[in-house]
Amino acid sequence: MFAVLLLAACGGDDDGNNPPIDAPAGPDAAPLAASEVSCTGVTSPVITTSGFAFSPAITSVTVDTVVKFTMPAEHNAISNDGLFTADFNGDTCVRFEAPGTYRFRCGPHSFVGTVSVAP
């Protein structure tokens, strides 16, 4: 009997109504929006890697800022929501077009980074 109660207490509240982790907050929140653009003339902000981490790990910008991802041969940056991919061994520039938190990861190594976009 004790084991049954213990298992019931460990059960989650998975009623299927939980939003995804990267979902915008609140019913009126705008969806995330970003697009890859030309890197011509873009000098900062720049996200690169240092060992097995993005540098910086968190980048804070305002809407319509273009961020340059400069990736070495062994790392890339893939947005969790499929909005952009910064390929291995090159530069990819992304314009962040809506406020929100944009999370990304290195495909082969799974370390993570964030671009936080304010209005």
C-alpha cells in the first residue's frame, strides 16, 4: 500500500495543458520572429564560442537588432524554435523582429545560449 501511495505522489500533473517551455508568456504575447539577413556591415553584437560554451551565453538586444553568429568549424547554433541556424565555420546574421527570449543550442554538443529581445 505504501508503494502505491509513493508512486501516486511522484506522478506528474501531465494533463496535456502545459505550454511548451519556449512558448511566449500570456495569451496576448506576440510570437517570436527572427530572420537570417546579410552580414554586410554588421560588427556587433557577436556571438561566438569559447570551449564548449557560447560567448556571451546571454545577449540582450532590442527589436530589429541584427546579431552576428561567428561559428568555428566544430560548433553551430540552432534555434530551439527553428527560426535560424548558424552553420559550422562561418558567419550568420539574424535580425530579431519581436520581443522575447530566443534560445539556441550547439547541435553536436548541446550547450545553450540565449538572445533576450526587449521592445
